[in-house]
Amino acid sequence: MSLSLTLALFGAAAALFALATLLARRPPHPGRVWLIPPGAVQFVCLLLMLATAAHLVSLLTGRPFTGRGGW
């Protein structure tokens, strides 16, 4: 992936995370069921943001992000 695509994906995940946070803070309506729970959306967006952040480190430094394990 290119740098611009990775940044766009990170930005989209961050925006969706913020939207899910706003939806999670709204008061519940009795008798109305949420189709997709905002907490699950936040979790998926957080995982996507962590993965794209690691990819951004690799793209910006030119070295693969291996973490502390070194493998």
C-alpha cells in the first residue's frame, strides 16, 4: 500500500471510531434495538488503526516494524 492510501485508511478508521463513540454516548431509546453495537465498531476501528499505524512506521522509516521480538 502507498502512503496516501494508508493515511486515508487510518483517517477513515479514526472518523468511524469517533462516530461510534458519539453513538455509544447517546441515551438509549426503549424498544429500539441497535443493529450493530458501537462498542464492536470501536474495537474493529481500533485494531485497524493499530495495524495502519504499524504500517505507517514501516513506510516512513523504510524498515519493517518488527516490535520487540525482532522476528
